[in-house]
Amino acid sequence: MQADDLAGLATDERFRLLKARFRRLALTIVGAFLGWYFLYIALSAFARDFMALPAIGNVNVALLLGVLQFVSTFVLAWRYTRYARRKLDPLSAELRDEAGQRQAERERERRILAERHRIENWTRR
Amino acid sequence: MTIGLFAVFIVITLGVTVWARVNTRGTDDFYAGGRAFSGAQNGLALAGDYMSAASFLGIAGIIALSGYDGFLYSIGFLVAWLLTLLLVELMRNAGRFTMADVLSYRVGRRPMVRTAAAVSTVTVSVFYLVAQMVGAGALVSLLLGIHPGETFMGISPEAAQVITILVVGMMMIFYVSYGGMKGTTWVQIIKAVLLMAGTTALTVLVLSRFGFNLSEMLGAADARSGRPGQFLNPGQRYAKDADGIVGKLDFASLAVALVLGTAGLPHIVGRFFTVPDARAARTSVNWAIGLVGAFYLMTLALGFGATALVGQEAITAQDPSGNTAALQLAQAVGASVAGPVGGEILLAFIGAVAFATILAVVSGLVLASSTSLAHDFFGHVLMFGKPKESQEVAVARFSAFVIGVFAVFLAVLVRDMNVAFLVALAFAMAASANLPAIVLSLFWRRFNSTGVVCGVYGGLLGSIVLVALSPVVSGGPRSLLPSPVDFHVFPLENPGLVSIPFAFLCAVAGTLLSREKSDPGRYSELSVRALTGAGAHGQPTKNVGGAR
């Protein structure tokens, strides 16, 4: 794929939208999971009495929040995948196909030129 | 019996490797398994690459002895995958075989960048490798039940340790140099299935002993933990109240390295390229999240179950660091279901799974570093990016041999040291040396090659130097060097909290201070390619209207 095919798409309105959507999504997810993870770590380090409170039977708050970390990881992964499928994949597929098409056209032009050149050389002889 | 089951595993994987060899032709096959693995297959392999014996035996042991604090490892190891999920598609689209492909995309053919990436990949892998191989050596004497001073079929424990390291080393070299990515991936898949089956069986058996009542199991564990009433609370092992603020910072430092290291581990990154496109790469990470999550949840049952059913005293009697807890649990549970024979059978099975686990992880690491040496260093630095494919593959096979021998040598040398810290160090190095360079390459328009080189070396050297000057090496209660030697200046055992920001700082400073101009055109190109997948390797370009 030629470089300018790709760089040309960079200013495309749809690409800008794709990029903005991805960045917003990525920042939200990174903020959410890192914030929640470090909150949990801080609680384990500094809020020992709170973490030791019993929650359900012998399960205390610390273990319960720990298991919630697992749940939140699964939920975030699922949300990301769903959003990507709905809002990112169609856009990127469209742009990718267009880049492929442009490349194919360029390739065809090049082939036609080469052919014309060959014929000219041949008729001149 | 363990040996018998393990032999079956070896025979099957050898068969697969030979088959893979027949089907491996060029670099795409050797480095990326022909990019033909499905998302689910690669997800299993990712999980296989990731779940090391350190997490299987190590975490179960820490939970069994220190209760809740061991579970923190499990959480960090899982949560880290979200970051991987966000980066995987971009890296799959931008790269070809290695991290260096992503880093050097914008800066063109700069040997410095390739060299830095190869140095970092090999260093991280070798540290991790040595930890795993020493672990394998320690495991065998425990499995065979040889205590120091005794012999087993005329073999002393020391000899058994060395023999195990040699055998594991030979096997991993064979898998990698002979089977390449195809062979190694199948080894990972088989191992992941075995490990999940083993842990699930064990978990179900353990829980059934408590009528599937989690609370009851925790209560029983608490009672036999040697410190009833505290066992389930934070602070039994990490950030003890007695250690004050330094202990808490050290704990935070470990947590940071765990969560940021995964996305920069070379054997994980190499796996992003084995699937046909970015979507399959996303699917594979989702599979890995599911599997790794289920596995680490089960470590709860293994660890607490071991304390409840085996008891803290019996575990420390066998191994003071608790690495045998899962094995002892298998024996106890098996015995309670089907008598002594059942105990032996389950122990043998779990032991064989542990060996398979070690073997698969070390193979993944050797593959990652030989790929980097052959593709980045030989192909792009020595041959200026124009090697013959057959030549490059031959170099990769040979590098696997060299790195394997080197790792075996190191592992035999340090086999008696307590090298558990090396795993955490490998994560810290991956988080400091690789992650800043990857993130800035993908998202910072001004980033340039000087920045990449400064960031990678800054993170790598920063974390190594900090550990060398920490209580891990000298001046602490569990230091590598004996007590009179004390040159520790840095108070934390885990460098991540300082070395990761330091690496970012180096990368930014290197970029801004160098006179080299970044190329905005190449950056736009990279971002289009990373986000859309246009022009990505292995993407069949649709030939719309371009028919001959």
C-alpha cells in the first residue's frame, strides 16, 4: 500500500471521527479501570479496618471487592467489544476498503500506462 | 507416575512440533504461525503463555500461607489485560512480527531503535526465563519427595535439580527452533487446556468438600491458618503495618508493575501477530481475559482450600515458601475421594500439569527473544532490512539455541538463590522499558527515534539499577548477598513506581532535546494504519475493480 493512500485518509472526516471515538473510549476505560484498581490497592494498604468488615458470612469486604475487580474487568472488556463492534468497526472497514480501492485503481492505471508504453515501443519498431 | 503423564505430554507435543516443522516455510510461518490461528485458538495460547507456574503454584502458595494478600497478585495479573485489550488491535495493525516493528514504523530505518527493542526484549525474556527454570528445578525435588540429604534412585536432590533444568532447556530449544510459532502455539494451547482442566477439577473437588459453600471454606481456612481472625484481612504479607509508609509504597510499586507490565511482555506481544486481522486479535484477548479470569478466581479455591484441608503447618513443613500447597492439596483431595491411590493419581496429574506449564511458558519466552534477535537485530540492523527469508529463519532457529543454552547456564548457576523476585522484576522491566515507548509511538505526534531509544534504555537500566541498589540485593533480611555487604540506597524492593515514570520522562526529554525532527506524515500514516488496518500485514487487500 502506498504511503500517501494512508496519509491522505488522515484528514478524512470519517477518520477523524473514528480517532476521536477511539480516544474517548480508551481514555474512559483506562481511567475507569486504573482508578478503581488503585482505589482498591489504596484501601488494602490504608483502610485495613474497613476491608476487614464482614460482608457475607466469612467473606469480608476485601474479598468481596476483590471479586468485584474480576467482575468489573469482564464487564469493561464486554462493553469495549460491543462499542467497538457498533461504532468503530463499520467506520474502519469503510476506510480500509476505500484505501484498498484507491490502491487498486492506482495499480490499474500503472498497468495501463505500462501496456501503452509497450505498445508504443512495439509500433515504433 | 508424574513422569509417565509428563512423558505423554511430551510425546504429543513433539508430534505436533514435527508436524508444524513440515508446515513452516517462511518468516510469516516461523514468527507468526502463518497468521492463520483463529481468535479462540490464539486466546487459548495467550492464556497458556501467560499463566506460568509462578502463578499456578506460587499464587496458590501465597494465598495458602498469607491469605488475602496472595489474591492481590491474581487481581493485578487479570486487570492488566484491559490495557492489552485497548492496545492489541493498534499493535496488530501497525506491526509485523515484533514490538520493534511498531516502534520503528514512524522513524524509518534507524538501527538504534531496532537494537534498543531487541536488547529490551531479550533482557526481559531472559530474566523471566531464569526464574521459571529455577522454579522447575525446585519443583522436581519436591515432586519426587526428595528431602535434602536423601537420594532418589541414586540421584541427589542437587543432581535432580540440574537434570530437570537441562531437560526443560533441551525441550524448549527443540520446540522453538524446530516448530517455530506454529509448534509453540500448539504447545501453548495443549498446556492451557490441561491447566484449565486440572484447576477446574481440583476446584470442584475442593468446593464439594465444603458443600459448595465458600464462606464455610474460608472459615475452615482461617481456623487452620495459624493466625485465626486475621488470615482473611489485608496486610499479612505486603505492606505490613510494621513496615510503615515504605512498605505501603513498595506494595503500590508492585501493583503498578503488574498492571502495566503485561501489555509489554515480549511473548505476549509476539502473539498479537499470529491472527489474520485486528478483529481476531481483539477476540483472542477477550478469550484470554475469560480464561485468565476464571483461572485466577480458582486460585482462591486452591489457596484457601489448601489451608483448610492441608493446614498451614503441613504446607510450611514441605516448603517454607508454600510452592507445594497446590500439589499437597491435590493429594489430600484425591485421597478423600478415592483413597490413597486417588491421592497419588491426582497428585501425579497436577504435577504433570505444572511441568507442562513451565515448559510452555519458557518456550514462549525463547521464541519471543529469538524472533527479536533474528528479525530486529540480524534482519534490520546487520542486514539493513534486506535479508533472505530463509536466512532469517535459519538465524532465528540458531538464536533460539543460543538463548536457550544461555538461560540454562544462568539457571544452573543461580539455582540455589531465591529468584522469585525475578518474575516481578520482569514485569517491572516490561512496564518501564516497553510500555512507554509503545504508548508514545502510537499516540504522541512529536515522538521521535531519540525518544524511543532514551525511553527503552532509561526504563530498562532504571529498573535494573534500582533493584541492584535495593534491599533485594543487599542489606535486607532476604537479600541475595550475605549480611555484612550492604550498599542499598533505594528502599523499595519493586522498582516500578519510580522506573516507569522515569522511563516516560526519558522518552519525552530525549524527544524534545534532540534536534531530530519527527515526521508528521509518517505519524498520520501510522495512525490510519493502526486504527483502520489498511495496509496491515497479512490483510488480504480487497481487489475491488482491479481485475486483470
